Amino acid sequence: GNSVTQMEGPVTLSEEAFLTINCTYTATGYPSLFWYVQYPGEGLQLLLKATKADDKGSNKGFEATYRKETTSFHLEKGSVQVSDSAVYFCALARYSTLTFGKGTMLLVSP
Amino acid sequence: NAGVTQTPKFQVLKTGQSMTLQCAQDMNHEYMSWYRQDPGMGLRLIHYSVGAGITDQGEVPNGYNVSRSTTEDFPLRLLSAAPSQTSVYFCASSYVGQGNTGELFFGEGSRLTVL
């Protein structure tokens, strides 16, 4: 079946540090890939997405590239801010069903 | 600009009680789903529906019932609550059809505690 594995947290960084959160997946066919973000006390929001191999999704300074050869979709940001502190979920979609990773908490200190 | 609306936001139940979590969306999405979120477990799919009158089980369906009588509403029923159902529940919807990429729109969540 489909599955998503992402690095465990929490990831603790200082402001302006470089961020990488690893995500790998197992799926049949050609899924779409997503990163969702959950701020404290809120629901999930779509951060970025990629629908085919070699696509790069980007939003708010975050980027992720769909790598079919390594079945990966790592999230990166060049310079994190305190306001980026949240839980980040990698997910894949086959048709309309999403499979989520367990989430990675990011804590950014001033 | 409502999107996906869940009620109630908070609920405390005693073991054995029943209740319904409500979910409504105003985006005319065919697909609706319920997830539960537990620490260290991520989000797990409970039930989903691809249209009115059609429902199916997800990864963790036991102890929950759903129905889909309209496109807009997708209630989740707990028939006899158990402490193991203490969780945060999220309703999500999406468009189904040509060009669909699987993006989900989430409600703000319903926090349920079963004593």
C-alpha cells in the first residue's frame, strides 16, 4: 500500500538557519505529493504541492522537488523565521485519498 | 468564505455515550473525509465519501459511522464512545474530477475527550 515516511522531530533551529525536512514515499503509479503545515491550535493548510516527477513546489520561501528516482519530496527553506514554528506533514495522493506522514515539529528560536 | 465548517470545536463525553460531529462544506466538493489526529500517529483516515449516497471505510473505521445524504454535509457518529476515541478530528473535502490533484481543504478540527 501507500506510505509516507518523514523525519522525526522536533527539529530545533535558530532564526535564519537552513531547514531540511526529509520525506520519502512508497506508492503505486504516479501520486501527487504535498506538504501541509499545521500551526498551533489550527487545522492543516496546504503549503505546497507537486503533481509529477521533477516538479518543484514552492510557497512562502519553502521548496520541495518531486524526485521519482529516489521517491523523495524533501522540504527546504533557506532562512527560517520564528513564525515558521509549526508541524509539517508530507502527504501523497492517489485519486482523492491522502496518506500522511506522522508529522515533523519545527521549533525556531530567535 | 466559510470553506469547511466543523462543530462542535470541543466536546467531553463519558464512556458509552453517543454523539455526532458535524461537517459542512460550501465549495460543492464531491469528496469528503474524516481523519483523526493522535500524537505520534499523524493523521489517519476514518471514513470517506466520493458523493452523496456513497461512503467507504478508511484505515481506522471501527467505532464510527458516517452517512452522506447531501453534497454539503458529512456527519461522523460515535455510537458508544470509548477512551481510545479521545482525539482531534478533522473533516476535509476536495474536488473530484478531471484535473484533480488530490488537494484537501481542512476544517479547524474538533477536540473530543472521552472519560
